[in-house]
Amino acid sequence: MEPNLEQDRRQAHALLDALPAEKLNAVRSLLEVMVEPLARSLGLAEVEEEVLAPDTAAALDRARASLARGEASRTTKSSANSA
């Protein structure tokens, strides 16, 4: 027997409409996790700050400045070795 998606959807909406306001937020959170578990997990994860080595930080600053000037990245094997 094939489920009737439209009927199931109407039933779910009716149940949501019948919920008291204090329970609606919990159901919404549960639905978010069910629909998009990875995005929800990533959104709640702590941001880890990595300490950059001074030479890496300087290279990033140069790259950002280059982008701000509208220059394209032209990293080649020979220029990467000379840095």
C-alpha cells in the first residue's frame, strides 16, 4: 500500500496547528534536525580558532591585499619556490 503523501502532509499540518505555543518551538527544532541534520550540527558547533604562524599570516595579508586591488592570483611553481 502506497502512502498518500498529500494526506500525510495535511495531517501533519493539522497536528502542528493543534499544538500549544510552548511546544511548537520544540517540534520546529526537531523538524529542522530531521530535514537538515548536518547544517544544524554545524550551526551549533563551536568555532575553533587556529593560531597562524607569522609567515602564514603575512602570506594571507598579501593575498587579501592583492585581491582588494583586483589582482588575479598568479601562483606558479617557480614563484611558490622563491617565496
